[in-house]
Amino acid sequence: MTLHRKCELVVIGGGPAGMAAAIAAREAGIEDILILEREEALGGILRQCIHNGFGLHRFGEELTGPEYAYRYEKEVKRLGIPYCLETTVVGLSPDRTVTAMNKKDGIFTVEAGAVVLAMGCRERPKGALNIAGRRPSGIYTAGTAQKFVNMKGYMPGREVVILGSGDIGLIMARRMTLEGAKVHAVCELMPYSGGLARNIEQCLNDFNIPLKLSHTVTEIHGKERLEGVTVCQVDGRLQPIAETAEYIPCDTLLLSCGLIPENELTKEAGIALDRVTGGAVVDGGRETEIPGVFACGNVLHVHDLVDYVSEEAVIAGRSAAEFIRGERRKECDIGISVDGRVRYTVPEKITEYKDTSVYFRVSEVFRDKKVVVRSGESVLLSKKANKLAPGEMETVKLTEKMLRECDGKISVSIEE
Ligand SMILES: Cc1cc2nc3c(=O)[nH]c(=O)nc-3n(C[C@H](O)[C@H](O)[C@H](O)COP(=O)(O)OP(=O)(O)OC[C@H]3O[C@@H](n4cnc5c(N)ncnc54)[C@H](O)[C@@H]3O)c2cc1C
């Protein structure tokens, strides 16, 4: 028999986003909350991120991933917020019925007053990259290798090449080096890194690991076990230049080629997704297009720092509490558009007249430009930007006054 119960707020995912949203909702007076988490512990991806660098903005301290997550876990426990571990949500319907399963209860459903989506994201696998060659062992996503090294105590290999310079790849270049491996190169297809500047400094430059920009892996060598890779420079159209081919012997290839928000449940519920972020389209309160369903953290858009994940989750948790109490106001419908230089914004629209931070990422590296927010012909905000890079999330703060003055549309652009 399928168990069925009701709950005011269901939070899907017990990572930093889910925990912060649940805490914010409880602090806003919601008693009946349930966090559903598929892993055996709360904490999400931070459990395997044993390096420091977390929490500088939120706590003014440098914490490791597990330390950062533990602060929230302790609070969840102190507030007595119920959570189910080893419980996977397998369905979400537009009327906010959540279907989940675990060993103890089998399949069960929860009719939720509101739902917060906080499922995080997953790494882009090799299959999606179209590299020629066989499928020898020794090829991992950087996050899988991180789990092996940091949580299971296994070393994936000794001679390493990393494809992709996202933050996980950079962190793993340092981690593998500290564990005694030789990292021959980090190859990046684009002419700039996808990671944070501080990670390039601390994870590559400090260890003399070469970063090969505008380079990619074109061939994988080896039958049973990886024996080497062919690396090529790419031209302006990102096509490999055959004459630059270089063979690098290695037994391990780590892939750090992007993260994909985990939105299968979101799609199933019929929630509209943003083509660029891969996450739900949301308003300033992080409410999706289905009333009462909110989203935050990496499931919404890939964040560079967990501090911003927590900040966003507080917004989602508070908005969910307002929705449950029947106090959520929709006062306006202001769409936010971008030029090509700004790839996306979160939120994509604003429905309340209140101070709102708009997060965005740019499409390439820009120096000495201005971030300009307009409504029609009038400039609402213009701020100088010395450097903007795709790896770093940017923000503009819109005041209630600006929103009241705008004509129903806002654009964010990068200008000279
Ligand atoms: C390798 C790596 C290094 C990083 N380094 C830094 C750093 O140095 N500094 C920094 O600030 N940030 C760093 N980050 C980013 C930071 O870890 C993330 O921004 C943050 O963990 C995202 O939180 P989240 O809760 O959105 O997602 P996650 O932490 O991924 O949590 C999502 C949770 O949802 C659960 N879940 C998913 N689907 C379901 C389902 N169907 N049912 C039930 N549960 C489900 C998952 O099991 C998971 O626990 C790093 C991230 C990675 C991957």
C-alpha cells in the first residue's frame, strides 16, 4: 500500500540550499516541514569538498565544505526540522504532490502546501563530449574522482590530464598533486578559464600546473586502461588545429566540463525551464511558474560560491512560508531581458515591488566596461566593472523605487 500524508512544506534535497531554505521557512513560522534527501547524510556535494574557501561571505571565515554544511545541519537539528535520508523523490505533480521512495516505507506520497526544489546539479559526462577513442578505464568526472579520493580513500591514478577548467577541475588538479600524482595539464577549450580567479592562482599556479587555454582532448588512447590522450589547440571556431596535436601519456583523464542542474522532476511537473541556466524560470521570491513551487541553489543555476546558494535559499524559504500563510503578493510582472554579453539573469522576472538582487553571468571576459540596467530609454543603474568573467557570478541590486519607476520591462547589458 502507498503511504500518503500531508505536509505544509516539502524540501527536495538536503544540501546547503535545502537546509537553508528549510531553516528560513521554520524561522518564518512554518512548523510542518519535511526534507527529503537521497544520500545517507545531509550536506549535499559539500561533504566531499574537504578543501577550504567556503563561507567567506556568509560567516567571514574560511571553512571547509563539511564544516560549512555542518553549521546548517546543526541548525536543522536544533530547530527539530524532520528529514528523511536515503529517500529519493521520484515524482512531482503540478498540484505539489511529491512521490518518494526509501527502503523503510517503500513508495509514499506527500501532498505539500509548498515545495522547495533544491536538488543541486550533476557533472556533464564523457558521453556528452564526443571524444574519439575507446572506453578504457581511467576516465572520470572530476567530482567522481573527488569522491573517491576524499571520501572512499581510493586514488584514481598517478599520471593525470584534466579536461575543462571549471572549479572542480582546478580543485582536483591540486588535490591529485597533493596526493602524489603528476598533473600534466589542464586543457580548456575556451580562451579563458571557467573557474574562479582565486582557484587558478591557488590550485594551478602555486603548483606549476600548466593551464592550456584554447586546447582540447581530441583522442583517447588505450584499450583496457587509459594510456594517453591527444591534445590539440583549437581555432577561433573551436575546431582542433591538426598540426598542433600533442600526445600526453597518462593513466587518468578527469573531466570538468560543466554542471547540469538536476531538473528531471521540475520538467515532469511541467515547470518552464530557462534555456540558458537549465533551471526553472523564477521571480524574485524564487517561485517557479507553478504557484507554491520554489527553487534555489544549483538546481536553479550553477553558483560559483555556496555563500550565494545559502542567500538564495533563504529567499526561497521565506517566500514558501509566505505562500503557505496565503500572504504572497504578486504586485507586478516585470520581465528582465539580456543582451548577448549577459548570458542570463536570475530571477528572470520580478513580481513584487521590493529591493531585489539580480544575479547574472557574462558570456566572455570583459575589461573596463559598465553594467547598465535600463527600462525603455531610461537608465535605472550604471556601474563600472573593471573585469567580468564567465566563471564569476555578478549581481546588480534593484531598489523598490527603480522597480516602481520602470515600464514593465528591464534589460541588463554590458556597455562601453
Ligand atoms: C567539487 C566542487 C568544489 C566546490 N568548491 C567550492 C568552493 O571552494 N567554495 C564554494 O563556496 N563553493 C564551492 N562549490 C560549490 C558548492 O558546493 C555548491 O554551490 C553547493 O553545494 C550547492 O548546493 P545545493 O544544495 O544547491 O546542491 P548540492 O550540494 O548538490 O545538494 C543537492 C542535494 O539534493 C539531493 N538530491 C538530488 N536529487 C534528489 C532527489 N530526487 N531526491 C532526494 N534528494 C535529491 C542530493 O543528494 C544532494 O544532497 C564546489 C562544488 C563542487 C561540486
